[in-house]
Amino acid sequence: MRISLIVGAALLAACSPSPAPEAAQPESAAALHERVLTLDTHLDTPVHFERPGWNFAERRSFETDLSHVDLPRMREGGLDGGFFVLYTPQGPTDAAGLANAKARADRRLAAMLRTLEANRSEIALATRAAEAEAIARSGRRIAFLSVENSYPLGNSVAGLADWYRAGIRMAGPVHNGGNQFGDSASGGTQSWGGLSPLGREWVREMNRLGMIIDGSHASDAGLAQLMDLSATPVI
């Protein structure tokens, strides 16, 4: 009889509905933001790297110097890294203008690499996705390098390989104002109907090197041609 009661109790327990599990607490936005790898695809901060007394390792403010990003604010905001931009404003495409643009871009790139080296315990250059993940796991911030306006290349795309060797992995052909590579969405004369012949060569070389094409400032026709010609996605 005792055995029957035990078996019966066990069967009743097995057939009874289990108590409802406690509802999982939703993850907070802040916790989610800290957990995922967060990258900004366009960081203009390098415009400050050549300013006397401006230190990327110190907390700055937009109100005092129009800057948006520095190492303290990256940590505070949970920004794991992003694409730091080598920007050159558009100027004349004659020999003097192109020489000046190249010299200016070379100085800016040197300042970018110098800043990363000076802060290597906090941030590191990444050239591949796997490197970015490894840098994040080490607790450092991630620095991809990009170019806004390929104007400093002059009348050849050969310099793209030099940029690639320096660590640059993304570039756009134009900025405000058309240039030797194509037409811009704003400013200047729309003279190519999109990309120039040199701009089409630029797309092929970007694809060959494995660099991301940034069509942000291209004219509508230029952006459509970038997407048609590129063997890889365009941002």
C-alpha cells in the first residue's frame, strides 16, 4: 500500500504543470551597448591631431574646440572604435594644387600614425575585421583609417597602394566639389556625368587592393556608377 501511494504521488507530480519560470529581465540599453562591438564609420577627429597642445588622450569638448571624439569620451560613451578620417579639402586640380594636396595629406597621415603610436596602450590600428575583434578583447580601442577625398592622389591611382600599405582601408573619390575622379554631390561644376575615366580606374584599383569604397559625397550619377562598377559593396 505504501509503495502504491508513493508511485501514485510520483505520477501526480509528473503530470502536474510546472510552475511558470520567472520572466527574464530585459537587458538594459547600456548593457547591450557595452556588450556589442560598436564602430563609428566616420571620425573627423584627425583634423585636430596637428593642433598645438591638442591631446587625443585628454577629454576635450565640442563647446571649446568643436571636437566630438577623444579617448576619454570613447570610453565614457562605449565607442569601441571606428574609421579615423584623413580629410583634404578640395582645391585646384592643376599641378600646384595637386602637389599641395599631396603634401597636406602626407602630413595628416603622419600625424594620425604618430597619435596612434603615442597612445598604443589605449588604441591600436586595425586593418582586418579579425584584428579589430582581437584589439577589442585586449581592452583597447580600435582605429581603422579612411580617406575622405582622393584628390591628393593626383592624376594616377598608384598612390592607393601606398595608402593601403600605411593601413588605410576605406576611401571616397570626392568631397565638396568635383575633381579628377568624378563629380560631387555638392559644390563645383558637374563635368563628368558621374565618374571620370580616372575615377573608373580608381574603382578597379580599390577592388584589387581590397579597400572599401565610400560613395558619401559622390553625385547621384557617380554613386550609381560606383555601385555598378564595384565588385564589392559600396557604403
